[in-house]
Amino acid sequence: MTVISTSANAFNVHHADLSTSAQARTLLDALVGFIHPVVDVYTSPRNLSGPQYHNAGPRGMGMGNEGKELLIALERFIVATIAPRSVGEVVKWSHPSRKRAMGPDHKIFAKFYPAVRPREIQCRSLASSAREEARRIVYNEMPIRMLTFDDTGSRQVLLERNQVLNLILRRASIEASTWVFANTEEVYEEVARVHAKLVHAASRYAILSHTWIRDEPGDVVFQDWAERERNERGYAKIARFCQAAAQDHGVVFGWMDTVCINKESSSELDESIRSMLKWYRNSWACVAYLSETTDIADMHADTWFTRGWTLQELLAPHNTCFYNRHWEWLAPERAVGWAPRSPIWAHIEKATTIAPAEFRELRWRCRARREPGDSALFSRTMQLAARRTVTREEDQVYSIMGLLNVEISIAYGEGAKRALRRLLREYMASTPHVLDVFNHSYAGEGRLLTSDIKDYLSCSTLVANDFNCIRWKSAEPILYTHLGVCLSLLLVPALKQKEARRQQPTGQYSGDVSLVVNEDYASYTLLDRKIYASGSLNIWDMDALLPDVVILGIVNFVVDRDIIRIHAKSFSIPLCNAAWDESRTRDYDVRVIRVTQPVVCNIWDHTRPDSDSFVIPIDELERHGMRISKIYLP
């Protein structure tokens, strides 16, 4: 007599039935059919994969002890895996595919097998949508080539994109196999969401921002990778970066420009330069290595803050972590987001002139998904870049393409001037808000589109911070032609003040402006009646640095049908040799006065002195001494 415990009574009786019933022999003959419907209970038909099941079984197999043990072991395994809701409840095989899988004995099987509904589901392979997401990330969001290493940063290997993809899928799959999901109606959507997150986590990488080693043999480059250990100093930088990435930031991928770009491939170099800001922006952590810094107190003097490429490497990442020359993390407790009281802020501002509030705005604009050419801080970005140095002069332009959200082809050897002109033209073609492009000094060449980025060192904050200037749109296209830049200007004459006298406006409006050329300075009054009384509005002193009469070409005016709107603070281009009579303009060589600083003139309405903008009917402009004209400027 066998003693059966009360708690296990139903389960053990069920085993006894299995061991002696005729149906059990049939079950052994159809072993595959026995397994399939049980699996089908807790697996959606659309999720099944693998070979098809058939009813053919091991005919002639005796029951024997082995068969009994197999049945009992299999039973226990399935029940333990799927945790039945209520033992003894009859399974209702409503789905046709389940009946076909069971064969003709599906009704017999249903009599003795307990109905089950799994409470949890475990998926041991990645969802197809997660695999596609991994492919998208690797081929569109990550660098072309990556370093990989173990969780200590050792055993570095250089991988191509397809190898990176395989490693991400393998790591995400291993992690996915440990997840168990509640069996709900939305389980498959939840699986896809979780697997996508696992893919994103597995694709995290750290990126290095550094200055190259100037001494021989220098940094290890792509072509030297196989013999990298021969270059002790260069390899030490690679090894320490990988250690910082793995141990401080928990990633197994890293990127550094020295070994991860094959600079002998022009197409790869072109793609890398175009994608550089995106790669830094997408990084999990940016390791900024300050090779001349020992402590936070002296970090502002590091050469890293003076190099051209490190400007976008400072602004683009969401998490920049500074390391000193000994690879010690500076202020790690304040790294994420950089707390307002972090001592790092003061030294960044001292090194770059970027205050914390401006830094956050610049970083936000780098990380925002913007339309091409959309940069409300164009002149400020150019000013910051102009203060930095580069080895190849073209890099002063190429290094800010990402910050300005424009792209031009890479052509080393063209020179910085040509590269800048191409960049400015592309920027103007990519955005309707182009006024800030003209916000620079004209002292060098006197050109509307400068070819020297250092001219932006003198950009005006009155223009850069004025919403009416930054968001201004031209009523007509601004065209770049072989004759120069063609644009419509509101022409306003101005008279140099040589003696103190009361201004006598010719109409309802007047104003003033100051012009600076090198060390010379002059004040002018706008729309003074004396200008028109002379009988000619041509420049009298063509060779003078600051002529007696200049024509201010106001840029940020707005034409709306039959009216014109101008602002009390108007951004202007100072012109000389400009004839007031349009029919005679072609007889003169119109040129820009070489002012040291951009010109913002003040205009006021005598009937409304406190107004910051004015609306004037176009047919009344002549009465007030103004005129709209289309002019070609170099």
C-alpha cells in the first residue's frame, strides 16, 4: 500500500493513472504531439517557430519503467514551468491548429491533462522589431568603427559595423533571456518595448575628446593598430580611455578619432567629419581628457579649451566628464548635469567666455532635432570658433558644421577662406533667418559675406540678442550671384555731425548712429533735412574712411502689402558710393564702409517717441526721406 500525502494526493493519483492507462501508450507513440499542444497553451501561434510536429511516434515501444519515468518527469517539468491555474479543469481545444497538432487522440488527451494558463512568459530570443532597431542604431547613429573591451577596459578589439551589430544583438539576447513577462493581452507589445530598451542599453558607448600627442611617435592611428603596443605613450591613452569607459561609465564600446577613423579613405573621412557632432551627441558619456591639467583649479588653462574641434565636443554630449593628466575623474559626484554650484562652471566660463545659462542654451540647441541651418546663435557660435586654433586651416570651418546644422563637402587644400564662403552660402540657402550672418566686422575686406571667421569676433550682441533681428525673414530671396549678394535694403541717408546743432528731420522720423573704423569714430544723424538740401545724395568724400554722408541700408524691415514696418533698433549696412537716384546707381561702385563693428541705428517717431516699431505706408517713404532699393553687394 502506497501512502500519499494530502497535499500531493491529486497530483500522485494522476501519475498512477498515467502509468497504467492505455492512453499513456498512445501518448508515448505520439510524443511530439503530446508536447506541442502543451507549449501552444502559453505561446501565441504567431510566436511559434522551428520544425513542424508530426504524429509519427516510436511504434512498438513498450511502456516499461523508462516510459513511466519519462511521462512522470515530463509531466512534472511542464506543470512546474507553466504553473496551472486549477488542476483537473478540462482544456478546451478551440483553436484548429491545436487539434491538428494533437492528432485523432486530442479528445482522449484532454480528459486527463489539467488545463493551464501561464502566469508568466519567457522569451529567449529578441523580438524582430528590436533587431531592426539595433540595425538602425548601428548604421545611422553610431560611428563607423568602434573599440570594444571587457568590463575592466582590457582586451581591446577594433570592430567594423557588422561586428558591432552582432555583438549588440548577442548581448541584448543574453539579457532578454533573463526577463519574464506577465501574461496579458499586451504581452507581445511589452516584450517588443523591453527588447528595444535592451538594444539601446547594449549599444551605449563612451567617446573620447582630447588633444593629439605632439611629440613623436604621437598617437596610435588606424594603420598602426596591429602594432599599437610598440607606441607606449599612444597605447597608454587608448588603454586608460577604455578603462575609464568600462569602469566609470559601464559601457563596453568606445570611440576615439585616432584609431577609429581610416583617414586614408576620403569617403570615410568625409562621413566622419559630417557625422562628428551626431556621434558626440549620441554618446553615453564623453571622456574629456585634459592632458595638461592636474586639478580643477588649473583646468581653464588647458590647451583642450583652445582647439577647434573641442568646441562641439564640449557642447554636443549630454554628459561630459573631465579627466586630468593622470586619468582621474574631476568632480565625478557632479558630472551628470553639472550642478549649478560645481566648481567646474567657473573654469569653463573663464576658458571659453560661456556663462552657465548660455552654455545650457547652446547645449540644448546642439541636442535638439532641428531643421538644416536652424541656429539662432549663428554669430555667437562663429565668435566662439574664431577664438580657437586648428592644425589644418579648413578645420576651423569644418569643425562647426554640426553646430550650425549645415553640411558642405570636405575638401582639404581649398583653404579656410573658400571653405567659409561655401559654409555661409549653404547656411543662407538652408534657413530663412539669415540676418545674423551679416553680424560681423567689415574692417578687413568690406564684404557682406566675410571670408575671415575672425571678423565675427566683433559681432554685436544688439543684433545677436534681438528677437526682431534673429527671427527676421526677407520678403524677397537673398541671392548669391557673380555680381555679389543681391538683397533689398531700406535706404536711409545719414549726415556726419561736425558741430553741435539741432537736428531738423525732413519728415516724421529721425535718428542717430555711431560708426567706428579702426580708431576713428563719428556720430551721424539720420534723415536730416540738410542732406537733401545739398541737391545730391552721392557720397562726397569717396576715399574718406568716414564720409560726410553715408547711406544706411536697413536690413530687418518687413514689407506687408502696401506698408512697411521698421524697428527702433535697426540693423544696417553702411554704404558709400551709393547714388540716391536708382537710375544712376549702376554708374557707381557701391561698397560697404569698412566699419570695425556692426551697425545698429536708432530711429524714432516724433509723434510716438516711445514706440519700438513703426508702420509706414510705402507710398509715403519718399516724404520721410527713405527709399527701398535692390542692391548687389560684394
